[in-house]
Amino acid sequence: LHLSDSMITRHLALQRKLSDACGVGLLDEHEALVITAMAGAKEFMEAVDFFNDKTKPWKKPSFDRHHIVEELIDVYHFLLQALNILEVDEDELDRVYCEKRNKNFQRIKEKLNAP
């Protein structure tokens, strides 16, 4: 890693090393992707799990920003892992992100101008 690397490139490389240490590369690509996606979804649910306490009168729901950020970092780890499994680099990530963002803005514009 070099100081000139972008943050996302650094994170992808760091996650690749962590994934290697966890044996992700030993799995079939499709199996690794499904396991990674399911783990990411689980972490996303853990980020908002405090909300489930609203239907439990014996518990007091508490919004813990630090805990939520930690869970979202776990989600980010699994997102980076999925991108690595699919061999998505920074350029492809930026290009596809921008294409999708523009498409979504176009959808909004079409809906707002619809009769």
C-alpha cells in the first residue's frame, strides 16, 4: 500500500488480506459471494436491531450511534469483500456507481414530470 492510494483502493487491499486470513479464497466464488452477502445483510440488521425493542415494554430502546457505526463498518467489510470476490476495482466501482446514480436521478426527474 502506498500513501498515494485512494481510500477505497486501500480498503479493498486491506479487506483482501483479512478475507485471505479468514479463508474466503478457499471457497467457490459463488459460495463466497452468497455467504458474504448474507453476512452483510445480518450486520445491517444488527445496526438497527435496537428498534425492535419498541414492542418490548420491559426494555427501553436506546439509540447508540457508536454501536450503529461499528455495525455499519461490519457491513462495509462485507461489501468490500464482495467487491474483491467480483474483482471490482476502484475505476469500475466509480463508473458503475455514477451510472446508477445518474439513472436514479433520471427516474426521479421522470416521476416528478409525469402527469
